[in-house]
Amino acid sequence: MSHNDLRIQAFVDPNFAENAYAVSVLSDDGNRIGWVIDPSFAPAVDNLLEYSAAERITVERILLTHGHGDHIAGVDKVHSAFPTAQVGIHPADRPMLADGRRNLSAMFGIDLAIQTPANLDLIDGMTLPLGALSWRVLDTSGHSPGGVSLYCAQAGIVFTGDALFPGSIGRTDFPGSNGRQLLANIRRHLLTLPDETTVYAGHGPPTTIGIERKSNPFLAE
């Protein structure tokens, strides 16, 4: 999907139905620069890398909305293709990267451990530039201790990871989850965004803040 010059392409993992995203813009020199958000398992991550090569995108950052296995599995592959890319995650979820028990992959018999170290802390309120666009990190923890969303007011877009889905919210029965915290953060940091804001979630199709405010049964007052 395209929002003016901003291009967003989703790659869905067939096993966990997780959405990884390639996000890119044109730089001043006419080249495409971008981010990878929540790269998952093969073949989705391989398709993402093929797309990035075909579109001649230089990936500057690998950004993780949280540390669960289906959202981090492709980090090493992406970083191998783009070794100068920063890897960003909230400090509270950073220990999940190299621990299959903490990132929940061990319960599926995978025991995933990411070798690439994170070198960018995604902290609530910080801003990240992508070309001329500015993105704000929002605290949407509760599904995991350090869950974040990425919001661009200029483009009217928010990537919510596993905090907010079409018609649902993230599970809170995992170790480190907190249902009350998740709902409070959704109401404080997501439902205060404009209704027309497009939501790109960690699972499922795009939705909008307005639709979720009106019809999401988990957010009924």
C-alpha cells in the first residue's frame, strides 16, 4: 500500500499469520530507504528480502514492536542482508531476543535465539525519522512488558504490533502480560489518535482507529 511516497508492504507468515512490514520512502538522492518492522519466519522473511532487493530499498532499521518469537524470527536474516541496520526494541523486551522461553518460541518446540544484538532502545515518546517523515514511539505494553507502537501523524498511520487488532486486542495470558496495563495504554495512546488513522496490526488486515473505537468489543466502556 502507498501513502503518497510512503510504501508499505506486508509479508504474512503462513504458520503464525504474523504481519512483517517493509516500509520505505524516497531519500533526497532519489534512492529508497526503509525499515523492516517485525520480521518473522521463512518464507515470509525471504519474500520480504526479495521485495527489498527488487525495489532497491536500503534498510536502515529493523524495528520490533515486541519480543515474541513470531515478530523477531527474521532479524538475523534481515541484518545479514543489511549489516548496518539498527535493531530497535524496548529495553523491557530486549532479553526475549536470545531466550526461547521468554520469547515463547520454546513452547512451540522452536527455541529461537536471535544472534544479532539490539542497539536501539525504543522508548515511549521518542521520535525516529524516515526520510521527511517523523515517527513517534508509543507505549502500548501489556501484551508484553515492552510492547510499543510506531505512529506517523503526517501519514496517518500506526503500526500496533500485537496491542490492537481488527476487532480484538493482544492476548494477556502470557508470562509478563498485563491486561489492565494493555487496555490503559490502548486508550491512552491509540484511541486518542485521529479516527482516520490507519492501523497496521501484527496480525490481520488493516483497520482504522475510528472503526476500533466504535466496534471493537474489547474496548467497550
